[in-house]
Amino acid sequence: MNLPEHLVIDASVAAKWFLKDARESDVDLASDILLACLADEVELHAPQILPYEVCGILARACGQVKGNPPRLEKTQAVEFAKAFFQIPIHISAAIEDECIAAMEMAVDYAKGSYDMTYIRLAETLNCQWCTADEQIIRTVPSSFPLHRVLLLSTLR
């Protein structure tokens, strides 16, 4: 896999490091990113929201959804959360200017504010935001910075 030197990742990618059941696609690609990070081949970055989002996904995986059994037991989720905090991801603190810029992008592009924190960080670092959420690039205005988005599935 040919990865850039720096990459902003979001929870849709990071969660795949822990949720590896049939409900997840592209787990192998997410794992390759993690291995590249651990081998110092790529430097991972994320806004301050990432740990909360990952823990939220792990918590939801402990609940039943539409009659399906939970994907994780609470003890597994806790262990995965602890493991997540050991991964060398550079977490950027919330800074007023960056938060406001992300909020403005959310309004301008009719996208979620959290999503725009990732793309704003990618702009600041002059790199790409890797996401497994393909919805983010659907129905975007021509001014949307598509060149900053790297869909996980395209790494295949």
C-alpha cells in the first residue's frame, strides 16, 4: 500500500482496527494503515474529537441492534479503548480558529461539523483525510476540497 507521509484519520477507519466482524468492510486496509503507523511509515493525525468518537463506536458495539447480538462485550470494548490510546496518533487540540473554520465549512458545504474538523485539520497539515464514510463525498458543491479526501476503499 502506498500511503502518504502524513494522514488524518477518522473514527470510521480507527474503529475497523477493533471491529473486525462481517459487518465491517475494508478491515484489511484499515489494518494496513495501522501497521504502517506502527512501523513509522506514516504519521497519523486527528482532531481532539477522535478518541470520543472511537469510544462511542465501541460503546454502541456493545448494544443489540435490530435483533443482532452485541458485537462486543463491555470488557472487550474497554480493552480496545485502552489499546486505542496506545497508538501513536497525533491528536490536535481544539483551537478557536480551527473550530470556527470547521463550523463555517460545515455550513458552507452542508456537512457535519465533526466531519469538517477532520478535513480542516487535513488542510492545515497539507495532507489528506482518510475516511471509510463514502457519504461524505456525495452531493458536494464544486468548491468542496475533494482533493483532501482519501476514501479507505480506494486504497485497494
